[in-house]
Amino acid sequence: MPSDRSIGVFDSGLGGLTVTRAIAAELPQESITYLGDTARCPYGERPQEEVRDFCAQIARWFSQPEHDVKLLVVACNTATAAGVPLMQRMLPIPVLGVIAPGARAVVQATHTRRVGVLATEGTVESGQYPRAIHALDAGVQVWQAPSPRSVRIVEEAVASPHAFGRDWMEDRAFLDTEAARAVAEEDLAPLMGRGIDALILGCTHFPLLKPVYQAVMGPGVTIVSSAEETAREARRYLERGGTLAPAGHEARYRFATTGDELAAFAVAGEYIFGRQLASVAHVDVSTLEGLA
């Protein structure tokens, strides 16, 4: 397998760019092809069978010669829970989800062995995080809470003109609004008073709201996301397969979305990814459905 092929990254929308940024930082010589299924976002409120159908379509899209990738990262917790096993059976390349890396990150972060999971409804209902955490440490107590509104807050805010010229890592207060805090206080309420000392953000949109969640949970709770651990796991997969791009290889980044607002996607992408998106291609949902 040629080592200069790209890493594929797929998300239900824009949140997976947090993982993409971590991969680009961990593996600066690697090219990346990103697809955000923005037109059908959010996935978290959809039936798992429907999400599996979307995953099958996107697996076929990435397997086309013009997108042919050497590793696929499913940077969406809901899609990881519903579709990664199917995609692994469909594709002849490694398919990496974000739940197992996230579980490792929160188990490493906790001292009390009492942790929380904030995720979409689909991810919470799947029970994948408690299973993954207990596979690492059966003695960890896990409480979960869904926050479907957080996805919408992120998608709408980062695609607005107000995000233009900003950088998520340098301007984390941008999304710290009264409305976001009100949602966080309500959705995090089931996790309060449990003695939790570590919280995993079980949706790749949620790291953009980390200052909001930290303010609600308090300084005694470590908040972690799966992005950095997923990037490290991507490196391990490529190292084992002997498919790391050579040092000095010039990375190429390609972005595509099923949404119609390409300019808004580019603004949001620059805010989250931390660098300008040179071009954004449109992929019609009907095209994906035709691959089923």
C-alpha cells in the first residue's frame, strides 16, 4: 500500500475537525481527506440503523479511486457506536473509531474511578462508552448524560460570520455564551453530586464547548476528549502497517461536505482546524445514497 495515500476522516458535520487538527499535529507529514455529512447532521438523534446506512454509504465513497485512503478515522461518536464494525468488514483498510481512545483517555485521567460521559443520545443509548471503559477497568463507575442541543450550538456558531478569522485553540471563549451555559447546566445536572473527577466529551463537537463544561463542573473535574488519543492511535496503526508517510512528505488537505453552504463550512473549518481550507468540495446526499 503506497504510504503517500491520505488518511480519511469522516464526521456527521464539523466536529470531526477537532480530531483532524489533532491528527495533523501528531502526523504533520500525512495527507488528510475529510468528509462532513453536514446535510444530515446531527446523527445523534437518528435511529442506529439509519446511521449504519450512512456509514455504509460513506465507506463506499472513501473506497472510490479518487478518495482511496490507507486508514479511515470515524471522528463521530454516534457513527463509531453504530457503524464501525460494519465499515471494518466493508473496507480492506483499518477503520478507527473514537470511543476506545476516548475511554482510555478518561480511565487514565480519573483518580477516584468515578467518571462521567457527556454525549449524543445515540451514543448514550448504545452503551458503548461504559463497555469500553469497563473493558479497561471494570471497577470504574460510569454515569452518562445526553446533550443533543450542544451539537446544534456548535454547528450554528462556528459557521456564522462571527467565527471568521478566529481560531478555536486561541479563542476558546467565543462559544462561552449565556445560552450555552444554560444548556450545559441543564444537561450536566445528572452528573453532578456523583463524585466524578473526570468527564469524557463523547462527541467531537463538544471540545469546542470545554470552557463552558468546565465552568459548570468546576475545577476538580478533568475534562478530556478523544482527539489526541485518537491521533496517537492513528500513528500506531500506520506504524504497524508500515504505511507512515516519509519524513518531509508534503501533506495535502482536502475537505468535502454534503451541506450546501460551502463558504460557511470554510469559515467554520478554519476556526476549528486552525488553518485556511484551500478548497471545499460539495458531495450531494443523493450521490452517497446511490452508493448504497
